[in-house]
Amino acid sequence: MDDTSHAFLRKLLATPSPSGFEQAIQAVVREHAAEFTDALSTDVHGNVFAVRHPQGKQADAPRIMLAGHCDQIGLMVLHIDADGFVFVQPIGGWDVQVLIGQYLAVHTTSGPHIGVISRKAIHLQNPDDRKKVPEFHDIWIDLGFKNKEDAEKVVRCGDAVTFVLDYHPLRNGLAASPAMDDKVGLWVVMEALRLLKGRELRASVFSVSTVAEEIGLRGATTATYSVNPQVGIAVDVCHATDTPGNDKKLVGDVKCGAGPVLYRGPNINPRVFDLLEATATTHNIPVQVRGAPRATGTDANAMQISRQGVAVGLIGIPNRYMHSPVEIVHLDDLTNAAKLLAEFCAAVGPEHDWTP
């Protein structure tokens, strides 16, 4: 990964983007993508479209949509009590246990304010408390306010909350950060478009930074309707199973650093899968294959059933500890996924028939 692309990834990971609060990260995307696009736009939902068109007018050029969602799971301020403690509810799917003892940022009109999320100390818990998995109403954010009046000078209901966002390079090409899901997928679709700069194309390529995936694939639903593509490929994280305790018979054998994952199953068009796999073989790009026996919980699901139907593929970036503050990916999987997408898009032309 070159320095500019790595800096873009780190900037994405440092920018808060809970579902419904994606404006800041979309500004980062637009600034970066302006260097290599033919057209750049944002719709009323906040989806950002970065587009490359074939040279000259080609009325029969197919449209390819690449989707990576920019939103991350988050929290929302729902209540401030008389003592100034802030209570929250989830945006997206959470394991509440990963929140205990974490530093959080409450994103207000005056900027982020740091607090800690906590619960009653173990010394003060009775035996039943210690066995209980806490609910959101059992925990709170302590920002150091004196009382409710003091808190309301800074925080108001509806403010978004995230983990404190940071980035930690690890050994052997791995990196850890909150919200690898799915800022790495967003990075891949924009990097693929950058790699196509100056190359001859026979298809229009729409790299879309979609919004609100974590609350029901909402951005991809409207974005796909707008683009009306013949081919759509979503890039999202998938569960790496190369850590202790995973049952590979149920979730597959997926390793960080072994290449992006190509999915097969009823959510996937077999001709799209075949071309992705053949492209990987031709260009010596390592990939892993995983089955998905039902509709996936990704943008590929919304894309497939848009309008008259879209020929869909799904690429997964192996991710350890998904929906936690310590998500881990391998940087080589990102760069290989971007190369694969770029070569796939360069190969597609009007002659391709996606009918199974």
C-alpha cells in the first residue's frame, strides 16, 4: 500500500461516521476521489458517487456499481440524568459487553467530548449482578459533568457517540482499529477506481460510498436504484476464523492475509463470481472462497433485487473481532481486493452476458 493510499485509509478510520451521521467522512471521500474521477456527486441520503466513464461516447457501455459502506456502528444520546450522566442506545448491532471500560467520544456541535462508559464496580455488585449481561440501561457515559444543567451546555439528545477512533499497526501486516467495518470496503472501492485512472475502459464504473448499511442497507437501496447498474459488487468485511474458538464447520475457514474472500450462493450471480475468480487467477491475486447459503447482510443483498435485478458479486475482507473497538484486518487483503476489482472492471464490456 503506497503512502497516499495508506494516509487515506487512516483518515477514514479517524473520521466518525455512525449511521445517519456520515457527512464528515463523505467530505473526506469527495476530497480524495476528486483526483481520479470523471464525475463526483452526492445524493439526498448522503451516498457519494465517484464515476469513471469509457473514453468517447459508448451508448452500450454497461454500468458497474462498486459499493462500500462508510457508516459504522455507534450510539446515540437518549437521556441525561440529574447528576449529568449520559445514557445511550445503539445505532446498529452491538455486543454491549465490549463497551464496558471503553473511552468514548460524544460528537457534539462544539466537537468531540471524551468520556468513559461504565457500570457499578465489581466490589459493589451482588452475586446476581456479576452473572448478568448488562443491558444498555445498566450502563452510562461519565464525561465529568457536575449535573444535568452542566451536561446540557455541551451534550443534547440525539448526539452521536463512537469509540475513540485510533489506528494501531500490528506485526506482519495486520492493523487494528474501530470501524474497519466497513471503512476498509469503502477504501477498496475508491482505490480500485484510482487504479483505473488512465486505463481504457469499456464500462462505466460507479464507486459508491454508501450510507446507513448498519441500520438496514438503506443507502445501497437508493444508490442502486439511481445508478441502475447491470453489475454490482459489494465489498464488506467478513469474519476471519483464524482465532481460537471458531467452528469452521459453521462459518468457514477464512484467514487474515490469505486474500480477499469471494462469495458463492443465492445472493451471488454465478457469472460474476466466475469472472472474479478467473481475473484473480489471471493476475495472480490470492483469493479465498466462501459459501453464503442465504441472502447476506451486506449491500449485495439490496443491490441484487433493485429494479429488474442486478448481477451481483460480494468480496469480503477478513476481519477479526467484528463490531468491537479492536477490529483487525491485513493490509494485503485490502490492496489485493482493490487490484482484483480494478482488473475485473477493466475486463468488462458490452459483450458480457450475466444471465445464469
